[in-house]
Amino acid sequence: MATIRDVAKLAGVSVATVSRYLNKNGYVNKDTEQRVAKAIEQLNYEPNAVARGLAGKQTGTIALILPDIANPFFPEIARGVEDVAQKHGFTVILCNSDDQGQKEKSYIEMLRKKYVDGIIFASNTLGQDDVEQMNKNNIPLVVLDRAPTRQSCSVIRSRNYEGAKLAVSHLLDIGCKKIAHLYGPQELITAKKRMLGYEESVLDFPWYTPSLMVPGHFRMDGGLAAVKELFAKHPDVDGIFCGNDLMAIGALKGLHQLGVRVPLDVAIIGFDGISLTEITTPELTTIAQPNYDMGALAAKVLIETIQSGVMEAKLYELDVELIVRDSTKR
């Protein structure tokens, strides 16, 4: 495999001249350019991206850290990131943290040593100390969904609070008289905002009680267990707003096991807009996030930060959409 020294020797120039030619950094006269280009072609020389990154402080690589690649919400985000990155000549490294803070920290350290140009976090365990460490090492970052305590980086998320109010409003519009909420982990701003939207929508109704809110942990099995717990306390519930689609799918199964008909006895709505909601029986009504667009915007903002060298702390909130399907059609 040819090296930059081989190219310099064949072209009759210094290694520094070849480096200037490759990185478009500094003056190289026309005749020298032609000799270097010819030598590169003859030797079939391919520049080492990491070596060029060490010299130019950019490697054309960004990282995407996800909490759980098995969750159907995240592949659409990853696709958006990858499409925009590829369009701008960047390669994406995908890391799955499994919601483990220590695993995430080891990824950050590994990525720092690999000289990635920037990182997109869709993880749940990013702390303020992690952000400060990356700022100290001049690693640009963009966060999806969860902002650190003191927002010192760009954050991209959907309008979770407004989406929750839209979900409850839809259930009220179709005639629901007692609406429950299956919620996700409250340390996540997404889950917290969705619960807040539910609470503020139903607080003044005489039937409201805090026991109508049951944790489902943003998981399918959590939704199944939560709906059974809910009906043990409130068998007269006729509407359920689930904080994400995975819980809604689990709740559908739980209602089926209880002999409760959807939507005749209970109407149910989820949140996220994952593709699985289209193949359940009945198909699930959902508040759809622009998952692909969130990933695409995250990549765009990160690449602009990398190229400009200016790190901003901006909050981007994207609109959500009510998609009505059979689970709320009465």
C-alpha cells in the first residue's frame, strides 16, 4: 500500500507539499500539482483519513449514540442522521448505550481518542459533566430530546407537551368520559412533558384522580402490566393516553387479555408514530413525531457547527401530528 512518502518521492517533491495538495491548504504551483496528481494515480494512493484528521483536525466522521437500537423509534432518527451526513461527505459511527451511563462514558472516551468531528446524543444518561468535558475537548455535540440541566449545547426535540394535550383532546372529542395515562420514566423530559400535558388537560374534571396515572416505563411489557393495574383500580376507564407507542402496543395486548374491546369499550392512543402502530389490530391512533426530520436536523446542525467552529446552545422544537386510526374510531 503506497504511502504519502512514496508519492512525494515519485513526484520529486517534499511530503509537506503533497500534504498541502491533499488538504488544499497552502500554495502549490500548477506544475507541481500535476506531478503530485500523476504520482497519486500511478501509485493508486489513498489518503489515510485518520492521519489527515490529525493534521487538519477533521476526520469526516460523526458519532450517533442511541439508548436502545431495538426501540423502533430510533432507526428512523438514525436514517435521517445518516442521509444528511452522507450528503455532506461524513461517515456515521453508531453506538448503542443500552441506557447505561458507564457504557456511554466509555463511548465518549473512545470517540474522543478516535478523533470524531462531533457527536449526536439520543441517549437518556447524558450529564452536565459529560457536556462540559466535551466542550473542554472542543467536541461539538447536539442532543436529541433530553437537554442537560444547564443547556450548553443545541437540543432538538418535538413538542411533547402540546402533543399530549392534542392526544387527550382527541379522546374527549370522541366522547371519552374517564381518561387514564400510562407514563414513561419521569427523569426523561419527554415523559415528564407528556404527563404534564395530560394532567393539565384533565385536572378540572370531577372524575380525575392521580391513580389514573400508571407507570409503563416506555416499554411494551410495561404497557401490558400497567393496563392490568389500571383496570384493577378503574374498570370504568374508557380512554387511555399512552406516553409512547410501545406502551400502547403492550396495553392493546393487555386489554385483549382482559376481554376489553378496543375501541368500543376503551379508546387508546400512543405517541411517537412508529411503523408498528400500522400493523396492530386494531391499528393504533398516535401522536406522530417527525422522527426522520429530527435526525436530519440534528446532523445538519452538528455539521454546521463542525464547519463553522461556532458552538451555539439553541433549542429546536418540531411540530407533532395526530394520526387517527381504528383504535379511536367509534
